Amino acid sequence: MAYDKFDKLVAERTTQWTEELSDYCRIPCETAQLPELKRGAAWTADRLRKAGAKIEIIEKPGVAPLVVGEMGSGPRTLICVQHYDVQPAAPLELWTTPPYEPAIRDNKLFARGVSDNKGQFLIRVQAAEAYQDAIGPLPIKIRFLVEGEEESSSRHFNSMLQERPDLTAGDGSLQEGGGLDAQDRPTLICGVRGILYVELSVRTLNYDAHSGGASLYENAAWRLVEALATMRKPDGTVTIDGFYDDVRKPTDKQLARLKTVPFEEAKLKAIYGATRFVGGKTGGDAQVAQLFAPTCNIAGIWSGWTGDDAKTITPAEAHVKIDMRLVPDQDPEKVERQLRAHLDKRGFNDILIKNWGSEHPYWGPVDAPIVDAAERASTAVYGSKPLRLFSSPGTAPQYQVCNPHKLPMVAIGYSHPDARVHAPDENVRLDLMPKAAMVLGRFFDEFSRT
Amino acid sequence: MAYDKFDKLVAERTTQWTEELSDYCRIPCETAQLPELKRGAAWTADRLRKAGAKIEIIEKPGVAPLVVGEMGSGPRTLICVQHYDVQPAAPLELWTTPPYEPAIRDNKLFARGVSDNKGQFLIRVQAAEAYQDAIGPLPIKIRFLVEGEEESSSRHFNSMLQERPDLTAGDGSLQEGGGLDAQDRPTLICGVRGILYVELSVRTLNYDAHSGGASLYENAAWRLVEALATMRKPDGTVTIDGFYDDVRKPTDKQLARLKTVPFEEAKLKAIYGATRFVGGKTGGDAQVAQLFAPTCNIAGIWSGWTGDDAKTITPAEAHVKIDMRLVPDQDPEKVERQLRAHLDKRGFNDILIKNWGSEHPYWGPVDAPIVDAAERASTAVYGSKPLRLFSSPGTAPQYQVCNPHKLPMVAIGYSHPDARVHAPDENVRLDLMPKAAMVLGRFFDEFSRT
């Protein structure tokens, strides 16, 4: 099939698509900001409707709506798992331009959510729309599941899907995200890590004490530090009792395949100005860890006086937020129980655990026909074969969507390693935007033939 | 000497003094808030002037002024080391009534600074004024040194005093604070602990990373936790290399005297709702630790996402504020060097140390004539002997004032263990206010005769 007309239309629409994306990113759909999330859901539904999708909005009290959009028809059904919510933009002072006032610099568009995941969602809709306008009816059915709780572990997504098994019926799933590696080589991601997000809190006193009493009064911050010190070694090894029990070891076949994937160590370090990786890992060890090693990450910690100058108190309470990225076959509920038992065993039964959300890992087969289809589409546009990756280092609710029918999955997108997702100055590269659409248009055809 | 007229005047003025104290506490003289500190200094100078003191204000650019007030004359000069600055009132939501809107409940006056140290300063001035009005000219010279940086380790006080040796010439020092123990027994404090207040900061990345990269990118919060874990044991022992080198061991005589001082363990725990003391210490061990053990206290720690809900980042930077209470003969500058060497030795040379202030410990002799004088005055009012304490668990700039001439010192005041100094709902007991004035009036006479 010739894609000349399609590619021409994509090129013509890139400016308009950039404006649409800017418009979308002006809505501060931050986790837990329900009114803004509802505005984001409405914008999402309108845009899908404009592209010809049939819309259904699934709402629960107090929950960001799930927008379901269906378009096209054909022998295959592709489930696009997407989200319109974004990570909090704070710390605001580190943004070059305000996070919700999209700005173009160096042919990049900067805004919170522009890459994760508004840009990646929108390009799927825009590509499908351009396909219809340039080529004709879509050769597959695409079902968009666009949720508003992805950045908070999709905590209601699963129950919404369980009530509606029709939504997870299909032949394969197109994940959120996807993109290029540090050398601009396109990648195809075939799995996601799971997550357990917890907050540990401890209170040792009724209220902060004058620190002159520190010889006697227990300091909540010290108590938390002591507990944390039992949970992880400086080399990144998680020391929570039993944490690795269910971790599937990489197979020889996986390791052999991984060796064929380039690992741009110097570039990966340069992006964040890192002088070394955790535990001094390097080369193949670092690459294996990035995919196969679950983590225990402090996302935030706070206690006592955090203002300017000096305040001399013994803090009464302390908090830490921790996310653990999980790999097959870890189960977040089991890991939470392991953490509770670990703390109790060491006398930390005064430390409370609040669960802020969790997700199972999900790795689809890397040699599935949907991945082959994506490879053909990507190769046609980029001129060289994309890299097949077992898993994203991140998390997405693929388990909820794919596990009921063990669907294969792939991510095709235009994110890049310096996209600063979850960080200040999040961005997309505008040169990559039309390419992603060109790959997606071809993928719809390729997938219809699997 | 009969004090009938004096005691009567004290009783008559208690309401007016409470109103004055409320007025004083409406000025939010928080550390580093220079305009408010200057208002506080002006109020302080006006009040001293009204009592007949000769005022000198010592100013340096960017520094809270030192208010010097002299009143009275006689064979003895008493140096009253006081301050008008207060600890930050945050967290505001934990105050029953706003910290700078003084309020009376249960015969207590609540406000930030009401006990530490505005109330304690004011009662000294009010007592001297009442003495003059009821009895006649003061029998001693009182030199008030009222600074505005006490809560931030008096960082310019020392250099101000070094330029003016006349200010530290005298026969004894009346410290800030002072008060009653948990059984309402008056105490006489004869020393203070020193302090080293530092902020440790570490940066591992140029900006926060998506926590999907936690297998590779170093987490600043973890790095700080790892460093902290090397600095203190859960039982409170400080494990910074060399930290105890200069700690003077309690003598048998000191320990024998300490045994005569009651230790209200249950009451001390009840004040803060503590179920145990650090390291499970109890009885005499806890009492010895409270006085003789230096501390390493986390006053605040922060890194990454501290907002609501879940944000999944690997923080690029982390900070902790630490105050160490020092005992004779520890030297804060040496302890800071020890900390630097300790961190460097363990590979933490990327952790920066910022010094927010420091003070030497100072213990005067517990059997000095000034303490005898204070004991006679206190006994005359309370009917039983006060407890002589080697040291406050807290810090005050006594070293700067007393060390040049090795002056003896004592603290006489009306603070109480539930005064919540440095904490929300700071308060003074109004029943104790006139008693403190009555002791002080008698003390002026007793001290003149030493």
C-alpha cells in the first residue's frame, strides 16, 4: 500500500497537532485534582468524538472518569491503554517556562504531560484520523481506554474493567508511551513493570519537642531513617525479607537477546548528569538491572522543620513515600505484606503503611505477531529495525487490560530519553511527532493482517 | 527586709504584665525575619527605657539588633542574657489559637515566644521596675543583653561582645529561661549545653528522574539516609568518629549530687505522650543522659515529593537539618570537622555541610555564691529549697558572656515542662508569673550581698 497521501497529510497537520497538544496540556490534570481531571476527561472525549469515535464515559463518585472511545472495524481489535492525568508539576521553580503554559524551544514542546501521556495519546488519535482522511476506513477496530488515574497506580481501573469484560476483549494492546533510545533508535516495548506505592508514617510524640530533650524523647525522623536503613543496601539491593522470592530470573534466551540491544551508558548518564549508576553498575550489569531488577525508591521524605534557617525541634512525626517497581512474578499485595512483616520483625510495628496504589507487572511475549507488525511499520518509516525491549522500566496498567486474555502488547511512541517525564521541563521533540504518526498509520494495516 | 509592699505591687500588676506580654508576643520575631526582629528590638528597648534603663542599640547590617539596657547601681553587676527572637511558629495548623494572637485558656497564656523568652525577659524587667516602685533604687547594676539571634545560635553575638569587652564585665549572669520541674519544684540551672546546627545536602542528579530509572539513577534521599545511618545508633549513641573525645565524664561528686535531684520520669513521658525514652533508658540512666550526653538530633529532613497522593520520582537532591547538643568540653568547630572527616572516610564527600550556627557549652559551678543567693530568694517565696541543676538540656549564649571572666551563672524563671517551647501551643502559667517576680526581687538583694 502506498502511503504518499497519508504521509503528506501528516506533514501538513503537524503544526495543527502541535497546537492541539498545547491546548490539551493547558489543563492541569494533576493526580487528585478532580475538577481538572474532569476537564481533561471532557477534552479527551471531545477529541475522540471529533475523530469519529463512539464515546462512553464511565464514572464513579470521586474518581477521574474513564473515557472509552471506539473507532474503525476489522478482523483485529487493538486496545489502546492511555491516560490523560499527569504527574504533579512541582517543584515549579525548576521549570524554564510554567508547566501549564506550553512553550516551544529548540523544536521541542515543553509542558507537564506533553510526553506522558497527552502527546502519546493524541498522536494515536491524530494518526487514526489522518488514516481515515487520507486512505479510508480504519482496517481494525481501535478501542481507546483513557483513564485519569494512571499516575496514581490506576487504583479504580481494575474494578471498572472487571465490571465490563467487553472492554478487555481484543487481539492486542498498544501501551501508552514508547519512543526512541539515546541514539535515536526506535524501540518497541513489550512489557511493563508493576508497582507498589506506599507511605510509611511514624509518630513518636504527641507534638514536636524542644530538641534539648533529644537525649530522652524519641525522634520520629531518626526512627524512620533506622527503618529505611534495613530496607535497602547502597548497591540497590532491596533487603525487605522475601522481596525477591517471586522474581523470575532472566532466561539465557532473554539475556542473549538483551545483548543484541545497545545500551547507551554514557548518554543515559549525561541526561541526568549522573556520574555513576547505583552500586557502580556498568555495562551489561546495568542493562540487566534496568529491566530485571525490582526497586525500592524513596519518592519523597519529610519530617520536622524544612524551612529556612535553624529550628531546634525533635520532630513528633515523619513520613516517607516509597515506590517499588516490581517485575514478574512479584505480586504487589504480597510485597506489601512482606514489608509489614519485615518492619514488625524488627520492632517497627509503630510504623504505619498507607497504600497509595499498586499494579502487577505484565510482560507480553517479545516475539508476538503484534510486535512483528510494529517492527515492519517502524522499519518502513525509520529505515532500520527497531529495538525490541522486554519491558519498560516504568509502569502502566497493562496487567488489568491484558491479563484476562493474556494479550500481547507493544508500545509505539515518540518519547525520548531526555523527555523529562515526571520532572520539570517535560518535553516532546516536534521532529519526531510526524514520524510517530507515520509508523502508527502503517501499524494499523500491519496489525490488521496478523 | 520586708517585701510586703513589693509583693502587693507584684500582685496588683499581674494583669497589666499579662497584657504587656501579650502585646510583645503579637510581634512575630521569627528567626531570619529581619523587619519583625527590628520591631521586636524596638519594643524591647522601649520597655527597658520605661523601666528606667539606659539604652544602647548595637546594630550590624543585616543582623537583628542587640539591645543593651542598664539599670540600677551597687557592689555587684548582674548580666541578664536574654533574647526577643522566637522559633518559627510552623506548623500553624497544630496551634489551638494562632501563634501571634495571644490567648488565655486554663489560666495559661498561649503564644509563640511567650515562654521562650519574651515572658522570661519581661518578668525580669517588670520585677526590677516593681522593686524600684515599691522598695527603692535597685541594689545592684543589671545589664540586659537582649539579642535577636538566640534561636539561630547567636551567630553574631560573640563578635559584638568581642568588640565591647565592657559588656561582659560583671559578677554573675542571669540566664534566660529557668522554671519549675514536673512536680512544680523550682529549679536553679547553672549551665547550658552547646550546639552545632548543620544542614547536610546532597545532589545525585541534575533534576528529578522518573522512578522507573531507580535501578540506575542514584536517589539523593537514599544517599542521605545511608549517611545518616552511620551517624547515630538507635539507642542515641552518636557514632560520628571522635564525637565523644572531649566529653567530660560526670564526676562521682556530680553523680552523687544528681541522685538528690528527683527525676519525674512518668510526668516527663506524659507531657509528650512518649511511651519510652530513647534507647529504652529509664531512671538514673535517663537522668544522667539528659544532662551529660551530647545528642545528634534530626530537626528536619526533606527530599522529593512531599505532597498528597503519589508522585513517582527519584529525587535529585535531599536535605537534613541536624542539631547536636554539646557538653563540656566539646568544641562545635571541632565537631564539625569530625563530621566532615566521618563522612569523607565513608565516601560521602558529595554531601555538603552548611553551618547554621554553633555555640560552646558552658557550665558554671553549682555551688557559686550567685546560686546560693538564688536559692535563698527562691526558698523565701516557695517555702522549700529549689533543685540545683548542673545544666539546662538546652542552649543559650552563656559561653560568650561568661567565659571571658569565667562568671558563675544561674537561671530563675517560671517556665514549666509542659510550656511547649519551640512547639505549637507554647504557653506560660499565669499563676507562676507573680511568684517569679517575687523571687527575682529578693534575688536582687541577695545577690547584692554576695
